[in-house]
Amino acid sequence: MDVMRKPNALAAGFYLLTNLVTGIFWFTLSVVLTVVGFATSVLWVGLPILWSAMAVVRGGATMERAWVRAALRTDIPRPYREPPTGTLWQRFKAQFTDPATWRDFGYLLLLLPVGILEFVSVVVMWSVAAAFIAVPFWIGTAPFAVIVGDFWTIDSFASALPVSLIGLALIPFAALGTRWLGSVHGKFARGMLGPTRADALAIEAERLSSSRARGVEAAEAERRRIERDLHDGAQQRLVAVAMGLGRAKSKMGTDPEAAAELIAEAHADAKLAIKELRDLARGIYPSVLGDRGLDAALSALAARVPIEVDLQVDVEPRPPTSVESAAYFTVGEALTNITKHSNGTKATVRVNRVDTGVLVEVTDNGQGGAELRPGGGLAGLADRAATIDGVVVVVSPAGGPTVIRAELPCAW
């Protein structure tokens, strides 16, 4: 999503004054290369020149996006299509026929006349203010006097002081005008260098399709995990219980002591099966989360891990169930990774309400090196978060610390 904020007057003024120079440079370079490329394209020599021209145009547009972002506080997303992986000709054709390339070209062409207007406007606004302020310092040596009506003759420093005050009063207006020009140019740049509405909708549709596919894949992986845990865990325990009770039944009349031992073994297996079923149910959706919310559920989770956990939860009022579940499993997977892989001894968990939803941040003092690998636990968290339009970011340099941040959107 592109973001636009009001620019700073000083930064906007610097941009608008230097924009004339950059406009001349990009106008000259892009026009010369493009014209020469088209003129010589019949000889095939022009194709490499045209490709160079398109590269210059895109490079200039990329620099302008960065320059506009820094000076005018306007974020402009890259609007280009994904480049094909085919032949050199296919890549050139895709770049040449991309509408975003030609919008970049149009922007660089218009940058010169627009830059002239902006340069003149800024110079005039500030020059008028500066000229009024400077009147008292030269009027005394001037060979003439300024007469305003029948009541005011400006011919000395003292008599010109009101003029200087008028100039000082014009400075805020010049600053506001400069900021306004910067905002207008930011909108112009965003319209020319950013994606069109159709492009934005296509990107959003692709993102939603990807999120839906990842959500389906995450749900399928969760189903397979539950089936595997039931088959390899509780089911095997219950089979052992049934077999032990069957053997005990056959020995009940002939060897009561052996039957009692078998019953005791079956009883122990039954308790293990109950524990595994309870853990499995907690892995699907812990009851304490539904009953008492994130704070209680995460406190219980932190109490079960063998490392020190500094926990802070502030998400009142309660977020939707899907967001609570995603936050809970993000923290759970992060703590599991810390205890199993990072050799960490302490973790800090922060779950806070923000304007856009819930922010989850888990930091540990482990050895680092964690990453979102396909099929891994962290990748599963990212897929789960994607089902609700969330994002999971992992920062884990070698040597640590590791920071896992999940942004889970919801409406408060």
C-alpha cells in the first residue's frame, strides 16, 4: 500500500529547486537514447540501444521513487510486471510492452516542464518574502524613496521596518506554498510512477489467491498432523491397552498375579493415551484460550516450557478467535523452536494491541540462524497468518538474537 504524508517545507523546497536540474538530465538522456534507438531499429543496431533506453528510463524512475520518498514523504510501490524467465528477446519484449515503462518515460519527459514551473514558483515565493525583509537594509542608501499614498514615505531604516515585518509574515505562507507544491508533485509522481488501479487490484487479487492457497495448504498440513498423531500416538496406546486387557482376561482364572500386572500396564498405557489426547486437543485449540483469552492461555503455555519467559499481553478488548488462535500458535511454535534448536535460556514475549490489529513479538537469546524454510514450523506459522492476511517476519542473524514478529490484522 502506498503512503503519502505532508512533506517538510525545507526538504520539499530543496527537492523542487533541484528538480529542474534532474529534469533536464533525465529528459535529455531518455529522449536521446529512445530517439536514436527507434531511428536505428531498422538496422537491428537500435534494439540494444532501445533496451538501454528502457533500462535508463526504469533506473531514472526508480531513483525518482526513492528521491520522492525521502524528500516528499510519498511511498510509491514498484509497478512493474514480473519479468519472464525466457529468452533475451522475450525479456526485452516484456519490458518494452510493459505500460509501467512508458509511464516512467512520460514522467521523465514531463519532469522538465514541471520542474521549470516548480522552480519558478518556489523562487518567486521566497524571493518576495526575502525582498520585503531586506528593504530596511538598503533603502537608506537608495537614490529614491518609496511613497505609499499620502501617509507613508519609505526612505530610512526605521520607516522601512513595517515592510520587513510584512516580509516576515510572508515566510509562513511561502513555507505552506512550498509544502503544497511538494504534496502536489508527490501525487503527480505517485500517479505516474506507481501502479494503476487495475494493477493494484490485480496485485491484491493475486495476494488474496496466494493467501487462500497457503491457508488451504496449512489446513491440510494440520489435518495430516492430527491424523499422524492419532495414528502413531493415542491409537497405538489404546491398541496396547486393549491387548493388555485381553491377555489379563485370559490369565485371570489361571494366574491372577500376572493378570494384575497386565492390568496395571494397561492402566498406565490408558493414562498415557489420555495425556496424548489432551495434548493433541490442546494443539488443535486450547480450551483455556477460548474460555479466558490470550493472557491466560499464553501464561499456561509459558509455564510449561523449560526456559525463562518474560511475558506481556495487552490485547483488550479481545480480538477475534482467528487472531487469538494465530497469536497463540505463533508464540507456541516460537517457544518450541527456542527450547529445541536455539540453545536459548530466556525468551521475551510481547503481544500488544496496535491500530491495525495484534502485534506478536518473540525474542530469545539463542544462537540464531532460524529461517522460514518450506515445510518448517515457521513457514507453517506464516501460512497460518496468511489465512487472516497476517505477516510473519523472522530476523535471526548467526549468533542471535532471534526476533519473530507477527502482524495479525483485525478491526477493533
